[in-house]
Amino acid sequence: MRAGALAVGVFLLVIGIVVFWIGYSDLQQYGGLLGQISQSLSAEVRNKVAQDQFMAVGGGVAAIIGLAVTIYGLAANRKN
């Protein structure tokens, strides 16, 4: 069971980092003046920015949870 926690933790950590990086790198396109102008003019761009923000936050949360579960799995394996 403890090895399973370690595997789940590492999986969540990797997936969280990947999702965070995709969302964060896409958000960088809209950070400048041109990005702000395009957001004010296009609802499609605003939706894309909202989706990227959700990916960045969700990926960050998944990575933190994955890190916590990984640490738990490592600590639990050392006790036995």
C-alpha cells in the first residue's frame, strides 16, 4: 500500500508539473501590451486565458499534492 502511495504521488507530481508548465507557458503570450489589447477585444482570447489560468493553478495544486503524497510514501517505506 505504501509503495502505491509513492507511485501515485510521483504520477501526480509529474502530471501536475506538465499541466502547470503548459498553462503557464501559454499565459506568457498574453502578458504584454498586445496580449492585453487582444484580451479586451476578443472573447475567444479571454476564454483561452481563463483556461490557461485554470491549467496553471490546477497543475500547481496537483503537483503540491503529488509532492506531499510522494513524501508520505517515502517516509512510510522507511518505517517498515
